[in-house]
Amino acid sequence: MQKNILITGASDGLGLETARRLVSEGHRVLVHGRNEEKVSGVVAELAGLPGAGPVESVVADLSHLDEVDALADTVIERHQSLDVLINNAGVLKTRDAVTRDGLDVRFMVNTIAPYRLTRRLMPLIGASGRVINLSSAAQAAVNTQALKGEVHLDAMGAYAQSKLALTMWSIALAAEEGAPVVIAVNPGSLLASKMVKEGFGVAGKDLGIGAKILCRASLDESFADKSGQYFDNDSGRFASPHADALNPARVADTIEAIESVLNRLG
């Protein structure tokens, strides 16, 4: 059965490899990226794959809240339902570490943008859909002042905190009444993405390792009853995330900080 699937950050790396697999299986894939020319090229490439399902482009810079909202509006205008949202887009090292709103770009792109996008698209996803959030083996206790842009961190510190914050809200959202299946996934450490090459200076492992688990998490029945859990692809199983993700008070503080940022930005 063909599924409607939105993948953020799908113009290269793990997102693109995941899109290739899903398009080849005949699914309709909405390919998101921030560069219109690059996304258009990817869409053309994917549409030419054998057995390709429909492919669409959606363009937005997730470091800007207004563009996150515009992305949600575009999806809502085009589609009545969305079966799967894969929040794959992420940032580690970048020259522009602070957004125009004064936020660390890692927190904005890795945590706040997917939170907002997911919330906006919930009516399309419904209880029968899935939200797959790209977490990481790198998770560190969240400094809510840093999340709100009041304290600045180094790249790795901000990245690890942003990924724990993402995992935290994934677990919290899954517990809400009528929520879709929400699963946080570490797709595998040091995969051969642009982020890994730039951040760690290594070629990295086969992207297929991560793409395979993202496809499984998105579609396989074995994941349908795993909402609110964390899958660690380094160990190949569901596992415990950082302890703070299982601490209701810490989770509530982190979500409150995310909401305060959103309220400030409007």
C-alpha cells in the first residue's frame, strides 16, 4: 500500500538514501531541503528510479520559524493525510551557529523545528500515522538556558543536548491521547553523511545502515506498538535513552523551554 511520507533534510546524506529506498518501493515521498535548485535535482533523480512512486519537493530553511510554518502550510494545502513524517534534518558544525532570532542553530533545527512541524502536521498524521525522529548516540543533559539562546555552547555540546531534547519530546508526545506512533531512532553512529565528514573528519560507515532502519521504523508492523520508545541501531534494538529522557520533571522543563521559544518567536 502506497504511503505519503515527508522526509526533512532529504536532499543529501541519510535523508536522500532513505528517500531512494522509499521511492523505489512505490511510496509518495515529499523531499525537503533548503536549497530549491538542489531539491529539484534530487526530485528529478528519484523520479527516474525503476518503480518510482510520486516525488514532490518542499523547500524551507528550518533555522527560521516562519519557514517551518510555511513548510507545514504547503504540506497541509497539498495533502489531506500524511502517513509518515521523518524528522531527519540536522546540524552539527556550521559557520552560522546563531540564528537571526538569537538561537543556537543546533537547537533550532534539531529540536524546535521538528517539534513545531510535527505539531502543525498532527491533524494530517493522526493516530494511525508515524513520526520518526532522528536521535543520536550522542545525548547530553539539556541546559534549558542554552536551548532558549541565553547561553552559548560548543558545537558538539549543543548537538548532543539538542538530540536529547528531541528524544524527550518524542517520548512525551507519544504519551498524549490520540498521538501517532512516535519513535526516536539513533540510525547508527558515524554514518557517511556530510555532517559526519565535516564534524569528525572521517568517511563514515555505509548510509544504508541508517536508511534501512528508518524505512523499517516508518513501515514495519514490528514498530507499530513501540510508540514512545528509543531504538538504538548501534546495538540493533530498543534501548534506554539518556536517563533524563525518562525523568518526567526534566522532560517537562525541556518542553516548557521549547514552548517559551515558540511563544517568543510567535
